[in-house]
Amino acid sequence: MNRLLKNREILLVVIIAIMVAGFSTRAQGFASPGNLANIFNDTSILIILALGQMTVILTKSIDLSVAANLAFTGMAVAMTNAAYPGTVIFENNGKAGMLDLQGKEIGKPVYESLVYSYDDSLVRAKQDGKTGVLSPAGMLSVPAKYAQINMFTAGQAVVSLNAKFGVTDKSGREIIPLQYDAITTTDAIGREIRNYAEKVVLNDTFRAYIVKKQGRYGLLAWNEADFLRLMRTGQRPDGRQLHRMMPWKSYSAMQDVELRAVWTYLRSLPPVEGRTRS
């Protein structure tokens, strides 16, 4: 008995056997081959991690990244399953496609790559060197015709092709055509607007875009109703309130005809060349 207690491995096996016997008396079929196979399947990832960690320890090293990698992988899988429930990305003859959990092909293997984006929970599909977006049904919701598709926020994303930028929604409808040198949003007004020809910044919870074309800046996607609502209630087009330092209350008593006159005046202003500061 003393020898058994000193041998941790044998003691561990005995404890596991006792636990299995105890569970079997409480739950019929617990020790059945099918249930044991399910248990091993559920713990297979941990077993693989344990074997890898054992190898590191045997070489007298230490690896602290296992827990972080396990947490990241679990989060990535959960986000993928939430956005694309019951789908699996596969590869056949160097081409990527999509299957459902029954093995039915819902996205034919015709893509150079399918990459899940953790920024907006969408799958980027690359075909003939161009990028599109694949829907959970395996169909191209945004056609593969862009060089780059930025993160979707509020259902819209900045896209680029041949150094020109535009905006599309998740259905592939181009809200702003591909004709601008750079596009950002009005959320960036708080910072100095620099030359975005090489870097496009999108933080879109706002429907107004700052566009740059031939060295000039302009504002798109605002309409008169948005402007009047902002001046009356301080509510921006996305539903958020202006910062309390913004003096919209000082203008809320203006008549509609006066606010429309301000809107008409703002629309009549010529584009601003060079840099613009808030």
C-alpha cells in the first residue's frame, strides 16, 4: 500500500477507475464505449496541449503561452460559430470552399483563400487576386472585385481598388463609388485630417464620410433631415448624442427656415484644399 501511495501514476489510475465506477452506478451507460469515446473526443484538445507541454518540460524549458493560445483559440472558434453557425472552411486541390456540418457543400472550392475576420465576424474570400465577402450561406454577398475591404461597422466598409476608395454595404451595394483618393469618417474630425492616400482610417458608426479627391476634401452622406435633427436634438445620424461641449442647444430654437438656410450655405461652400483642422 505504501508503494502504491508513493507511485503517483498508479494512484492516479486507481482514482480514475474509482470515479468511473462511481459514475457508472449513478448513470447507466456512463462506462459504455460510445460515451467514453465522446469523453475522449471532448478532451482531445486538452490532451494534445498536455502532450505538448510535457515535451517542453522534458527539455527543461517553460512555455507560458499555452493558456493564452487556448483562450484565443476558444474565442476565435466561438466567434466563428456565432457568425457562421454550422459551417466549415475546407480546401480541395489548393482551392477553398465551405461545408455545413452534414458535409454538404454550400460554398464551392473556387476561392484562393477564405479567411475569417475577427474584426467584423465576416469571411473574406479571395478569387482571381481580388477580395470579396462570403455570406454564411456560402454565397458572395460582396463580389470579389476589390483589392482590400476594411472592417465593416454599422453595415458599411471602405473598399479600395487601383488606389481609389469607395464605400460598400454588406449586400455589395456601393454607397460611395470608387473614385476618391482617400475616405475617412467624421469621427476623425477630432484629429488633424492628414493625407490618407496610403492609409484609410475607418471608424464608422456615422453615416457621414470625409472624402479626398485631387487634393480637395468634401463631406458625403449627410442630408438635410440629418442636419436638422442634429441642430434640434443633438442626435447624430447614428443615434448617438453630441458631446456636451457642443453648443447645439444654442441653435435648437432657430426656425426651420433658418436652419435650412444654414444647411444651404454649408452646401454651397467650395471644397477645402490641403489640410483641414477641427
